[in-house]
Amino acid sequence: MLESHCRDVGRDPTEIRKQLVFRAILGEDEREAEERLLERAARTGADPEQLREKMLVAGPERCVEQLRPYLDLGARDFLVLARPPADLRTLELVANDVALALRSL
């Protein structure tokens, strides 16, 4: 669709910066991510399954696997939606592990 619109207005679609904003609860591994999901659910009174539907709950490797199709579509910026209170553990894993892995692909 983007390419079609760009063609209509005479713009090169490769000049457009593409980004993906996503919500996530990450852990060092899947077990830690699941524990963190349950902790957040208990703290906020939310249903864990409803949180899971809205967020990527994973370790860094699976997070990269889930984001890879968007990278293949041309996304180069991956932004974690972090509303207060910020999930510093997730942000740390995205910055140190996920971002590094995506840059190497």
C-alpha cells in the first residue's frame, strides 16, 4: 500500500523511515518473562491472559524472532511503549540484546 501511495505522489518509498511501536514484558528467558507477566498482573489487578494478548512476553531471542518480519518489511526503528512506571528490565533487555541482534541481521 505504501509503495502505491508513493508512486501516486512521486515519492521514493525507500526514503521513508519505518518504525514499529510495541509493548513487551521481557525476561532473560521465557520463564523469567512469564514470572514478570504474572507479577505485573498481580500488581495491577489485570488478567494475565489479557496482558499477554496486548504484549510480547518473551526472552530476547523470541522477541527478535517476532520482530524479524517487520525488519524484513523495512522497519528500522523498534520502539518499546513504556508508560510509567517504566519497565526497566524490559528496556534493558531490548537495548542490550534485542537491538544488537536486530542490527546484526
